[in-house]
Amino acid sequence: MEASTKNSSLIIERSSPTVVLPEQETQKGSIFLSSLEKMSPLMVRSIYSFDKSDANVVDVIKQALAKVLVHYHPLAGRLAKNSQGKLFVHCQKKLGVPFVEAMTNSEIESLGDSRLVDSDVLDKLVYKDPMEDILEAAPLLTAQVTKFRCEGFTLGVAISHYIADGESAMNFMNAWTEIARGKSLSLVPCHDRTILKPRMPPQIMGPYDEFVQISDVSNLMALYEEQQLIYKSFHFDADKLATLKRMATKGEQVTSTCTSFEALAAFVWRVRSMALKMKLHQQLKLHLAVNFRSRLTAPLPEGYFGNAVVFPCCLCTMGELIEEPLSASVKRIKKIIESVNGYYVQSRIDYYDINTFEQHPVGRLLISSWTRLEYGSTDFGWGEPRFGAGKPPRETCLFMKDGRKKGIVAVLGLPLSAMNTFEKLVCDLNDA
């Protein structure tokens, strides 16, 4: 178990940002955004740490950025709204990507190897543009290269979730590194988002559990307001995952197999709810981020650049969750994952196009898995990096790869008392 990386002594000197534009003329006009794009209005910040470099590291990364933006030109644009209030990417006047060079006398080893980066460190190593909170002026991508003593460096990246989900962002990063190493792109991006246009007239299937409004009968909001929010990462190695899968396949609720993701998701949902001491009649939601690229009748083109994720939901009461065996929770999870098909996705697109969906954190947990994202392969020519991300929203749990033990790292935040209980319940898994 690890708390977030802290390094309050980290002092950096930043240059003024310069603007990086595509090095060649690119498509003008605008790019349609699907109604799914508005579901995650945040900048996703991450840090790639490298132990070695050379004198031209900044120039190599900066020049490669100008080249890769020719292929990923929407990232150099800005958001805008049409006369109906719908979002699109304005490509006519490219304002470019803010790029910052920084230096520090600290050693790269001082950052440690945690997947969870403290907000203070993140703020120093990832550039935040002063226009970030102004929707139609905010850059969709920022980059900062920070050179450490003894040749190490970090690349801090912030990318708008309006324009890319995890797979799209990873494809962009890998393309950036390929160009930096003098390679051709192994995957050409597809920017045709009209594939995910809403139907006219809309055809909404339902009802859907994710739209159910639930009441805070357990007084959870007060708990979050009264106590410090603590973030930690929990390592589930191969042995722990095997234990969970055995627990999840006991009884008659499921078939004889389940995935590590399904078993761990069911366990985290159950243990987190217990740690928060919810009342038995409290309604709970478990949302899962499901990539639907290959689930449509006509799969999305390879290299589709955009958001292709939906968030199906399990809904039950606290009493139902803790009284049923873990295998029953796995069955719920299997059912909603299997429900994601072309009809489901198109119905969601139609719904979000005409409705405002408000996210209510009470009783809600979103689990998003990054275990298939190859962030460790982001090699600009100086070897593979260590990867770190900022703290997720308080109702979100991230699953990340644990390369050291070939397991899964679960990252989440909880009020102090709940985190202490959650940690104990996870430790009890060793005795199961």
C-alpha cells in the first residue's frame, strides 16, 4: 500500500511557454464531437519519468510534437459551440500546444516509483495553462519537459478528456515517441467522429439504472466534508488476484470462470461500501468504464481518435451487496459488461444528445481500468519510463498495471476513517 508521492522540496525553474504548431498545413474547418465527449470535462494529467537523456532532449521532444500534430491536428485546436450549443473542435485557427521547458536541482530518484502523484508535485511537473478553465480558450494539450540533475527528465502531459479517452491518448503518445525515434507511425489516427452521430429521431432504450437518482440516507456528504480525503494505492499481486477469483467463483451464482478485473471490481465495490459504513437501505451504483470500439455491429476504425467509452451501471442496496456472496456481485458485473453492444451505445448517444446527465457522487463508484494501456512503452529514445498520474475524482477508482509483480494497482481516495477500514479489509484478504 502506498500513499501518493510527496516531494514538497521539489523546486523548479520554468521558462515561459512557447506555442508548438503542426509543422505542415493541416485540415481546416471543424471536427464534430459526439455527445459522449461531454461526459468527462476534465484535463487528465500524467508524468513520464526517465532516468537518462542527453543535451538535446528538449529539442527532440519539441520537434517531434510539431511533426505528430500534423497527424493529430485537433489537439492544436480549441473547443467551440455551434448555434445549437453543441461542442466541436475549431480547427480553422490553430492556437497550438503550450510547451514549457523547466529545470530542477533535485534527483530524478526523489520522485519514487508510485503510480499516484501528489498534487503538489503534479502542479510543478505538469503545466497548467491560465486559460484552462475557460472552455473555448483552453488548450486541449499541454507539455512540459523538466530536466533533473544527473541527466534524468520528466515529461508532464495534460490532455483534455473532451477530445480523447485513455486508448486515444495512449495512441497519440506512442505516435509522438515513434516520430521522436525517427520511425513512421504504426497507427494512423481516424478523426471521423460522425460515425457516432445521434439518430434523428432519437431512439432511446431504457430505463437505465445509471440515470436513477439516489438519496444520501447514510449522510455520506457530511463524512466527506468533515474528514480529510486520503488517497492510497493498493497492490494486488498474482496470488491475491487468484484468491479473489477463487472467492468469486464459489457457489452457483456464476460460471466456473471470471476475469481478474471482474473479481477485483466486485471486491473493491464491496469493501469500499463497507468502509463507508453505509446504511443497509442505501442505494448504491457501480459504474464501469467500458471501451466499445470492438462491440459495435460495425467496429470503429482502427486508430479512432476520440471517446469510445460508456459507463453501464449496477444498482442495488447496501444490504443486497453485503448479504450476497462475492460471486453474485461478479454476476452483476458480467451482466452489465455484456449489455454493451451497438444498440446500447447508440441509445446512449441519442440520450446524451438531448439530455443533461448530472453526476451525483452519493453512493456512486466508477471503476476505470488502465491495465491495457501501454504507458510504459512511451520511449522517446531514452528507454521506457515510470508512469504516474494525478489523483482521480473521489468517486473513481483506477486500476493500473503493476509491472513489478504483474498484478493490478487499485488507486482511490476515501475519508480518513473509511480509508483506515478499507486498508484493514484489504489486509484481511491475505488470511482468506
